[in-house]
Amino acid sequence: MLKAVLFDLDGVITDTAKFHFLAWRELGKELGVTVDEAFNEELKGVSRMDSLERILAFGGLADKYSLAEKEALCTKKNDHYLELIQEMTPADILPGILPLLEELRAAGLKTIITSASKNAPGILELLQVKDYFDGIVDPASVAAGKPAPDIFLAGAALADAEPAECIGVEDAASGVEAIKAANITAVAIGDAEVLAQADRVLPDTSALSLAVLRDTWEKAIA
Ligand code: BG6
Ligand code: MG
């Protein structure tokens, strides 16, 4: 039986992905590294420090900064990101998400946030949806970030469910890879080519419903 839905946050519940992109692009400029939309795909779902490491490697700057300097760069990016998101309200919840959360609650399914973002609790507060979730996995509590399976395995455990009883919802290739590595059924939102590893790809969140999640899960575990 399908027991739990494990939700990514950025790009699934709300479109913070564009603000992460703007903040990384700005920091990239300061470092002399061009972060364009194509390269940004490789940052989606990836933790703050891992994203910085990827940007530095992309710009041939892998060994240039000490850990303390890299931490300062991450803080700078995050301060800019927090400025960009502070105006967010419940109107920024992506289409179809609230009705889905209502459906899941009515059907008694568990809902867990499995986001790499340390800002997830604050964003859920801004969107006023915190109460729809049974738990939030603290990304700092897992050993390896996406594309490793750890955060989704922790999400299943938090829901008191086996991986086979869960479905994960993601917008990033690294996230889909993490879900599949955890032996969990994956629904992806976005470009079918980028997200080809998912069990089902939907063009946007308005196509999400309990019926679509159940159907995807049933076909995947059959
Ligand atoms: C993920 C985003 O959800 O969280 C990434 O897709 C982001 O772009 C990562 O880098 C970490 O977020 P934060 O808020 O902790 O910097
Ligand atoms: Mg995401």
C-alpha cells in the first residue's frame, strides 16, 4: 500500500529554484564564473556547499579557496537568497500543490519534506503550509546529499514506512537519482529528457493528484 509521499521543496512546492539560480549567478559573477541556466540544472537539488564546489570546479577554481573562505561565500549567497525570498506568501505555492496536500491528508497518507535546503522550515512558514507535513528531514542529519539516497531513506523512516511504500516528488535530476537509489518510486516535474530516470514525468505541478501518484506507484511496483 502507498503510505507516504516524500516531497522535494524547491521547484515542487514553490518556485524558489529561480531565486537560488539568481543568487548563484550573482556570486558566480563575482568569482568570474558564468552560471547560466544550462549549468544551473546541475545545481538543482544539490546542497549549498556542494553547489559552490561545482561552480568553483566549473570555473577551474577548485583549489583556490580555503574552507573558511568557501563558508563565507556560501553565507553571502544565502544572505542574497534570503533577501530574494522574503516577500514570498501563500500565493507562491505552485498550482495543484494545496489541493494535493488536502487530498493526501483526507486519504491519511503521510507527507514528508525531503529537501536539501536548510531554509525549508522558514519557507514552509512563509507559505503557511507547515501543518500539512508530518515531518521535515533535516538535511544536516544525513551523511550524503542528493544524488545519494540518504535523505529519501530518512524520509521513509520518518514516515514509518518502507521505501517500497513511498513515492517521491522531485524537479531535479539529482533528486530523481536519489529517489531511485533509495528504491522509491519517482514522479518528476519538468523536462522529460532531463528527468528521464523518473517513473513518470509531469510537465508541471498542476498535473499532480493522488490518483496520478497512486497510478504511478502501482505501475512501478507491479
Ligand atoms: C535544494 C535546491 O532544494 O536546496 C538547491 O534545489 C539548493 O538549489 C539546496 O542549493 C540547498 O538550499 P539552502 O537553502 O540550504 O541553501
Ligand atoms: Mg528541487
